Amino acid sequence: MNVLVTGGAGFLGAYLSNALQAAGHVVYTYDIASPPEELLHISPFLESNLRRGAIGDIDRLLAVCRSDKIDAIVHAAARVGLEPSLDDPGGFYQTNVMGLVNVCEVARQLGLGKVVFVSSNTACHAGVGTVQKETDPAFSITRANPSAHYGTSKMIGEAIGLSYADFHDLEFVALRVAAVYGFGMRIPLYIKPMVENSVAGRPTRFETGGRMKRDLTHVLDVSRAIALALDCPKIARGTSRVLNIAAGRLVSPAEIAEIVRRFVPGADIEIGNELTAIEEENLKSRVPLDVTLAREVLGWSPAWSIEEGIEEYAQRFRDYLKAI
């Protein structure tokens, strides 16, 4: 298939382009920005396949899909993060919600085969047990999404996609991806400075954050899941079109520091255990994600442990430093 990856010049897009090419697809990326140098180290052809355009520009998106004879879209373009969403809620909804509307509308008008939406575990309002399932509440009538406008925008995007699926026969799959990490990551999640500073021989200091747990998921696991979702048979009506993609294990920055010290001798990392008020509140809803449905529907399960992922990240960064 000819596949367009929106937000394709970003971190996930680089790995995803490789995974989709390996699966036999012709990959085009759609983005407003050029890929940074370290992502070209991951995927050298990323820039040559770039089609410039804003996700809010439906006319440009439509023209690109027509000219490149696109068969399916992976929608990864988004603004991300709890705190940034508090600074610009309107901008988040314009990009994340209307961007998804534009993708689905282009797919509807052109009769494209499939849309895979890179959603987030934050679309789920809160887990109700020891693990977060896709069937847990995505909305509350008494309090807002704990991840603010970012989580809300992802929840709305899923609802829009499901409406296009049921009423316009669009083959739509949403993957609730949790905390993606690996070489080339843009959002630090504490991992990036810990690994890269340690490999480069620099100290790393955090006054707070040591207890903030996340279900960290290696970027190679995520890109493999998206490739499987793109190629999976049509999902029957009544079967979940929303799937969790995660490692299924909560890890704290304090634990990450210990893992980095194991694989980078001499790593100088200090991190305090205090949390900000927002982090304290957010931590209350953190549980591991249940990936049973992804295993059943896609045949996917996580391959990378956090220990293996950190070791791989450190080695990739060493290789990158040697190459530049």
C-alpha cells in the first residue's frame, strides 16, 4: 500500500517509516517541519519522502493523498503533554481534534482503505482496577480528564473516528500508546537526559520526580504495533477498534536511574522523590495498561523490557555520537 504518515518527520515517524517499508509499503510523510539530524540517522530517507503541510490544511492533505495515490493513513500528528495543553488549550483542540477530523474526512472522500490513529493511554479517564483496560471509563460527568486538554483531545479523536467507522464504513483503528521512549525521543520523560548525559559523561540532576511512574513503551514495539494494525484484517462491527499498546509495567524515574547506572558505568544521576502538585494528582490514576486485546486482535505483545530498551538506547546514542 501507499501509506501517508502524518507527523511523520517526528520521533515515532522515523521508526514507523522503517517498519512500514520493511513490511513492503511505500511510505510518505506529511509534516510542517523537517526531521532533525538524529532522526535522519535512524531513517535516512525520511526527508526525501516528506510532503510539507499542516494537519489543519485539509485542502493540502487532500491534494497530497490524491497525487501520491494514498491507500491508508497513519495519523501521528499531534501536540502532546499535560502542562503544554494548559498553556494553549485552543491550539491543542485545533491540532488534535480538527486534525483527526481532516484525516477522517479525506479518507471518507477518497475512499481510503484504513486510518490508524495514534491515540494515547491518556484518552482513558481513569483505570478502575489494577490495570487499565480499553473498556474503562473515557469520560466522567464529575471531573475532567487527569491529563487535561491533551487527554481530552485524544478521547474526542477516538469518538470521532468510531463515528466515521460506524456511519461511513471507514476502517478505523485507534492505538492507545503509552509513554514512548527510545533514541530520538523529543519529550524527555526523564529517560533522555539520564541516558544521553550519562553516555556523554555529563551529570544529570532532578530536584523532583523520582516517584512519577509511567508505563514506558519502546518505540520499536509501538512502530511494530502500528504496522500490524495497518495490515490486520477488517475488524468486525462490535469488536473493539481501540487497543492498548504498552509494556504493561509501571516504572519510576528513580528505577530508570538505577538501570542507566547498570549499563553506563560511572553514570552520575541524582533525582529527588518530591512531585509537583500536578504530578501528585496525575499519579493517582496511573496503573499498567492491559494489552490482552492487542494480543488477540493484532497478534502483538511487547518485546522490549525497560532494561533492554535502556541498553539499546544507550548503544544507539553511542553510535550516533561516533557518526556525527
